[in-house]
Amino acid sequence: MNRKSMIALILAMVTVMSVLAGCGGSGGNSKVDSSKTHLSVLCYDGGIGSEWAKNAAKRFEEKYANVSFEEGKMGVVIDITNDKLDGKNGVTTTPYAIWFTESVNFNELIATNQIVDISDIVTGSLSEISDGADTASIEDKLAPEFKEALTAVNGSYYCVPHYEVYTGLVYDVDLFDEYGYYFSESGSFTAVAEEKTVGPDGVKGTKDDGLPSSYEELYALMDQMVADGVVPFTWVGSSENYVNDLFAGLQVAYAGKDEFMLNVTFDSSATDTQATIIESVEGDTPVEQKVTITNENGYLMTQQAGRYYAFELMEKILSNDSYHTKLDKSTSHLDTQEKFILSNLKAGEKPIAMMIEGTYWYNEATEALKRSVNTYKELAEGRRFGWMPLPVQYKGSVTEGNGRKTTVLETLNSVAFINAKFKDDAAILDLAKKFLQFCYTDESLVEFSVTTGLPKCVNYTIPEDKLALIDNYFQKDILDTKMNSDVVYPYSDNPIFVNDQNQFMFNQGSPLWAASYDGRTSTNYYTAFKAGVTAKDYFFASAMDQETWNSRYGEYLN
Amino acid sequence: MKKRNLSVLNVSLFLILTVYCISLIWPLIWAIFTSVKEQYDFLYNPLGLPSTYIFENFGTVLEKFEVNAIVDGIQERHGLFQMLVDTLLYAGGAAFVATLVPCITAYATAKFPQKKMSGLIYAIVIATMIIPIVGSYPAEITMLQNLGIYDTLLGVWIQKANFLGVYFLVFHAAFRGLAKEYSEAAEIDGANEFTIMSKIMLPLVRNTFFTVFLIKFVEFWNDYQVPLLYLPSRPTLSFGLYFVSNYTGNTISTVPLRMAGCIIILLPILALFIAFKEKLMGNITMGGVKG
Amino acid sequence: MVQTRKQSLNTSRKNRGKTIFYWSILAFPLLQFVVFYIGVNLNSFALAFQEFDMYDEGLKFVGFDRLWTNFVAVFQEFQEADYLLKAFNNSIIAYLIGLFVGLTLALLFSYYLYKKFFMSKFFKVILFLPFIISSIILVIIYKYFVENAIPAFVLQLFGTEIEGLLSNPDTEFVTVLFFSIWTGFGIQTLIYGSAMSDISNDIVDAAKIDGVTPMREFLQIDIPIIAPTIAVFVVSSTATIFVNQMNLFSFYGADAANYDIWTIGYYMYQGITVAPLADYPFFAAFGLVMTMITIPITLIVRHFMNKLDPNGR
């Protein structure tokens, strides 16, 4: 190439660049209807989609079509954007007025002035926004632990809880029915409803009848499955963190709501509940002991009994290949879900009974479910997957009247808030507050659940006729679980929690309670158990001692 | 073939190289075969040959490959063509400035080594190679926003227009190696410094310039992080690939479709590489690391 | 000869022209550097001396009495969290193996290319492939290969069932490290190759007449001549010793749960990605501490590399 052609090339490139730059992305905002006021809404759509937001937006736009929020403009347009942001890298640097997202450390956003005080719409009646249909306030619909935690920093509300997700076990109800994987009063397995045990809740005639109520029963079930050529468990191999989904679920089921809340409140006096901890193990039998938890001995929660039994189950699963599908780090969550769906359809495959997942999996697996129906037709239609209640006892079997209401844990820290960038923009702020409030009327909450198959993180009831609109067993089961279980929201206003919230989160990879060994954050239990460390050793080695606790939280102790 | 070619060293090197090449080509072939598999075929037979060849996978990808672009807070869907345009703009522009700036900086410092700033710049290049940078992209976003160039092509071009890195050393060595007579002859002709640089010296390093440009181009073509963070309104192809493989609820959710996507994105760059392989692998020599 | 007035005027005008040229060329690059390197990183420097308070103002200066508090926390973390020491070791191991295995192979291969031995043109093209192919693709393919293909082969060849190489904690680190070397030395090979092709034929011919074996020629003639080029790579890989995250982010995103395979670079990267704002000051201090460790190591390596350079430039 000679000099001239080089210069020509550069010139040509510059020309092409500038032409292309002109016709490129940011040029055309032809979609913007400037006769209306625009409200930009961020909606993280992983596992939930944004259909719900579009539906709400449509109703809102209709309601306010003839209202002017800005001079010279009439009506509203809600622009919805799907992006995975959690606000950590700044809320005010983004153009979104309202955020609906997950994994949020809201205290941090409040402390950095990223979000707006919305106490007025949280405590104010929804009457006007719902045209009189809903006279409660958003605050009335909040669980008490939310009321305390959301206002912990300075007494005002800055955000409201968004969706609610549990993690634990999905089970193939059809397979359980087919093989008769239900415990009978006589101790064997049965498929006959009348013969089933009362299940973990101790109540006859509920959907958990015959399901393992103790770890002992769960182990027996696992062995029965292996004997039948069924693989008990599968989970996403690409990340060890997925097994934590079950780990947290097990602990909360064993502890129950009040006891589990001690993990974040460190205050036994509030609900008059003691923690059950394991101090020692005699032979193979762990010795349970009741202790009163205060800020001073919060570290004892690392010895909670549920944690011990959960480790024991994990050790059992991980140390025996026949209890799980082949572990494979190249298989994504979508492929894992699809293999779970197909295992009971495809000839020659070992059926898989249970999958460790979050309640959102069904939305992620939409395409896989469609494919299975396309291929296996009626065999794959109307399949029943359920949300498995987990054991509440270590040994034996729960007897009638002695069980515990199903207890589940919200794990995604999902909230909605308004961007502080708009705190002085009266028109947008007013509009944003209205739309946010609009999303929490009973009508919107029910619509959300019917659209997504997931609950919102507030109290409301879904009427039978609306529930009937959901066309699959799993999502109905989740909404049923929401309405008929104790849901634990692991938040509190204890300064220890407020200042170090990330340490006390129970979702994937939570640092303090889930993955430490030898008093140090070293080998996680997954790797340790695979390498032959016993649950007992791991449990005691990973418990926190008083010295460490004091050095971290000394300033909050009396 | 000459006889000395058959030493133990050569033969063993040949064998190692062959194994290495197989290990690189094999996965590519695997990707090609996977891209024409049916999803169930892939799930239960991830390694073998396809039981049926589904070439429609490519059509599906071409049709459905879409990403979210966020333009002024409003979401748009961008298809493959728009992504291709934005990729060319981003990679082309950024590669050009990321080659030009080190080149002229190296020229000025190599031409005037007696100036104190020349020594300082050389030292800065070495020093910044040593100092690891703790993730500071929130600060970078704030900086771009304060300058009013966040989420603009101009912004990312300016961001990439730094003289740091190993290619400064490459150009520095090249200019220092060039015979002084070229420019001295021109000076006697009465040409000014800008003319000497643009008309005489830059053309002399055009091969190196072009090679560095292509290397940078490939680098930016495959980069999804910068577009992800700094250019949300113009998602590029690599970002698109990242997007479809990391976001759930996508129509391109199976591994065969993703592989087809990979191959579609790989093809242009492979073509470019084959067309310019002599240039790309041309002569780059580097200076030492002494200040 | 005595300079005339006119000539000296000319010279000074010419010098002024040169100065104008010099500064106008450098104005933009220097400004860019000040804004986008110094400006941006000053903030991360300042962060190392800040702390986060949930109840008051968010990030603020720690105060002179507790100036080093974040740095103390870094050293405490090193004492308490043995996974950090492990990550430190892994970074060193990755660096040393990358240096010795990667560099050795790159030099040998470039010698092969330089001598234009059998099929060297073809090899040249293939060596460049990992650079051309986006790392996402390579990682996906490699994962399938080591998790599925290798166990299948072992089963077929030896009849024993083994775990995937990434699933098995014992082989996970080696597998990831192998990947970074496997895809890492192509460019080096090409650049060493072209540096070697600049070696004067006279030297090589003279050596041949003296009956020097290819091995000796390679070790005693070729390598010393391209030493400056080698030095660039050795020094820059030393400089990035604690930045190198060994592609772990491509493999696992922010949740590589097996701490045994972490490097310091990954620890920092994932820390910044997932940690709360309250931990940013810690990571900023951590980065500075790592810089302080890196600088002397790099200077020593650079000094050593310069000694190897026979030209002593």
C-alpha cells in the first residue's frame, strides 16, 4: 500500500464512520410521543419477564389518558426497560425513574442518597389510585419485619418489596404418584391417599401428606429411589452456589419462622423463642440444646441445629454419585431444567425425582417445556411439578397435630424504588409515585401473580377465579405456598444486620452462614464434602467463635 | 528440503505444534457440528456427530438474534444488522484511535528524546503497566457523564485514545530505528514538522500501523464489556452474544443456537483475518524496556 | 564558520516550530491521560482512605487518626482468611508457570516459524486463532471438552469413569491454568518470530560455518538478540501478576465457588462486582497494597531482564 492509498483508506474510513454514526442507534427517537409525559421504568426481567409491567403500564396509561402532568402535555407513556442492575454502581447516573429489581442492599442506597423518601405513598391509602377499590395502604400489606427493616436507618420508607422467591426443591409430582413415593402410616411407601402419613405439617389431607417429614424419612426415600433406578437429585452444575438454594431452604424449614428470624434479629425476647443449637455430638447423635439469643451471643446461630442437619444431608448427597445426576460444569441452568423435564419422558433415561432450584425456574424453562410438548405430545402435556415442603424433624415421623406449617424463605432481596435524580422534578416524581403505588393495589398484585406465576413480597389474597387463570400446576402450587405458609423475610432493624447485611443474606454464595470452614472463609462445604470432610467436622470448624464475633460487631454490643 | 531440518529439536517441535493445532481446531469443528444439531440431540449426545443436520438453526439465529439497546432511557430492540453497524463503528473507530495515539505519541517522543516530557511519557508507559487498576468503572462512568459524552461513540473513542500499553513501545522502537536522514532531508527541503510526520514518517511505519490496527480491531470486535458499560445505546455483536448466553427468557436459549450465533459472529473476523493475514502477522519488533 | 544573524534567527524559528509541533502532538494524549487515567484512578486512590457509614452520609474520609484503617484491615484479612493466601499463591503459580511454560513454548515455536520449517505457514495461522476467536466462545467450547469429551475418552480407553476435569476439585485449578496458557502464547510466538526474522543472516551463516548445532544457535544467538522483545513481555506479565484473573470470570462469572482456584486478580474483580459499597474502600486499599508489592518485583525482574540484553541499550 502506498502513501496515497493509505491516506485514502483513512479518509474513506472516517467518511464511512461519520455516515454510519449518523444513522446509528441514538439518532432515532421516533417512538417518543412528545405530547405525553414519559416515565422511564427499569424492570429486571430474569426469570419473571416484563409482561406484568406492560400490563400495569397499559392500565395506568388508560387511567391517566386525560390527565396532564406537565404543562402542554396530556396523558402518560410508561417506557419499560429490561436491564440487570442492582443500583450498586449508581442509581442517579441512570435515566430510569422507577426501578423494579433484585439483590438490592437498600440501606446502602439510602445512605448514599440514591433513592427518594416515599413514605407518603407507602403509608397513604390506596383508595384514590384504585378508584376506591382498595382502602388499605401499602404499609398495611407489609410484613412486620419489613416495616421494621425498611425504616431502620431514619424512620422513613425509601423502597417497597417487589417479588418473592423461595429456593429449595422442585419435585416431579407425577413421578411421585407413579412410583408411590409417599410414606404410609405403616412405615412403607404408598400411592394411596388414605394411607399417607400426615407429612411435615402434621395435618391430614394437605398436599404434603406422605412427603418426608424428617431427615430420616428423606434418606429412606432417597435410597428407595436409587433402588428403583430413579435419580433423587439434580441441580445446575455450572456453579456450586446452586446447592445453597437447598441449604437455606432446609434450615428455614427445620427452624420455623420465629427461630430462623434470630439469624437477623439476634433477639430471643421479641418472640419469646430460643434457638436450638448443637453443642456436641455423642457417637452419631447430635445433642440439641436451647439457648436464648442476644446481640452478645449471636455467633451461636452458626451452630443452629438446622445447619447441622442440612450439612449432613449435603454430605450424604455429595459423597454418593447415585444420589445425583453427573456433576458437570458445562451444563447451564436451562439445560439442567430441560434434562429434568425430559428425564421422565425420554425412553432409556433415568427419571430424576427432584431438582434444586428457585421458584422462578418455571418461567426460565418456558421454551424447554414447549419443546417437550412438541416432541412428546400428550405425554408431556399438563405435567405436575410441585414445590416440596422440607423436613421439620431429624428422626422419626411427624405425628398428627405435631408438625409445623410449611416455612419458606424469601431469598432474592427484590425491591422497587424511585431514583433520587428526579427528587426535584415535581412532575416526574409525582407520576413515578403514582405508578409505583398503582403497582401495589390488590388488582395489580393479583394481575402480577397471574401473569408471572410468582407472588409479590406483600400480603394479599388471590381469589380462586383468578388462580384458575394459571394453566399449570407448578405456579399454582407456588402461589398456594405463598398464601398458606409462613414466609420468612430475613431482614431486621438490628444495627448488626443493617451495617453488614451482605453477611446475613441467605441467597447464593452468602458468606457468613453458608460457606466457611475452620473459622476462615476457605473451602466451601461443597468442595469439602466432595473431598471427604465430614459434616460434623465441617459444622464445628465453620462455627463462628465469640472472639471473631466481638471483633466484628463489638461496637454494637452492650 | 535441507537436511539440517531433520534435527531432534525440529521433529519434536513439529509434533508438539501438531498436537497444539489439533487441540485448537477440534473445538472449532465441535462448535460447527453442534451448531447444526437439534436441541435434544445435543443434550443427550453433546460430542458425537449430529443425528440430523438442522441448518435452520442459522436462519433462526439470523432472524431472532436481538438485544436490548437503551436509548435515552427507552428500550429498543436491535437486530443483527444494527449490531453489525455499531460493532464496525465501535471497533473501527476505537482501533483507529488506539493505534494513532500511541503512534504519534511515540513519534514525538522518539523524535525529541532530549525533551524532559519524552522521558516522562516513556516512564509513564512502563509504570502504568506495573500498577494494577482496581475496578474503577463507576468513576469512569461519572467522568464520562460529567464530560457529557457518556453513551456516545465519541466518548468511547476518546476513552480508548490513550497512548499506554505495549504498542507505544512497538512504535517507539520503530521510529527510533528509522534512519534520521529521511526527516533531515525533508527539513532541508523546508517542510514543516507536521508535513514530515504525515507525509514521510507515518507512511514509513504503515505496516506496523496496519498490524497494530488489525490487532486492536480484533480485540474491540470481541470486547463486550466496554459496550455493556459505556455504550448501552449501541450494543455490539459480542455484547449480543454475551446477552443471549447470559440472559434467561431468550429465544436463543439452546447451546446449538448459541453456537450458531458464535459462528455467525466469528465468520467476518475470520474472513478479515484470512484476507489480511500477512499484514496481521507482519513485522512487529519491539524496543527494550529501558527508559 | 561563523553563523550569520539570519541563520541563527532561522534556527530559533525552526526550534520554536519544533516546540509547537511537539506540544500540539502531545496535548491530546497527555490530556486524555490526565482525565481518564489519573482522574479516574485518583478516585479509587481516595476510596482507600474512606469508610462507609449506613447511618450517616455514606462514604466519607476516615480521619487522620485512623488514616490506615483500611490497610490494617487488608493485612488482617491476609492473616485471618487463608483463602487469600491461597489466592496469592495461585497468582504466583499462574505467573511462574505462564512465564516458564508459556515463554519456553512461545520461543521454541517462534524459532520453528522463523526457520520456516515444515508447515510453518499453516502453524502461524492456527497460532493466531485463539486471539481471533472471542473468549466467550473458547470458554464454552473448552468447558464442554474437559467436562464431557475427556471423561468419555478415558472411559473408552481405560474403562474407568472419571469426573469432569473442572468438576473434580483436584484438577480444576490445573485445567483453568492450562486454558490460560493454551490460549495465551499465540501472539507472543508471532512477535518473537518476527523479531527473530530481523536477525542478520551473516551472524547465522557464520555460526553455521563454525558448526554450531541448531539448539546452540537458538540458545546462544537467537534468544540473546531478541532479548529486548522478550523483556517487554516478561516485564508486562510481571506487572500484571496480581491483576491476572486467569480467565476465571469467563469461566464462572462472579461466582467461582471453589476458593482453592482463586487468584488475587479474580478476588479483586469479583469483590468489586459483588461486594457492597461498604467494601469498596477495602478493595481500593487492597489494590494499593498489591501495587506496592508488585512494583519492587517488577523492578527487580526488569533489572534482571536488562542484564540479559547484550546490547545494553
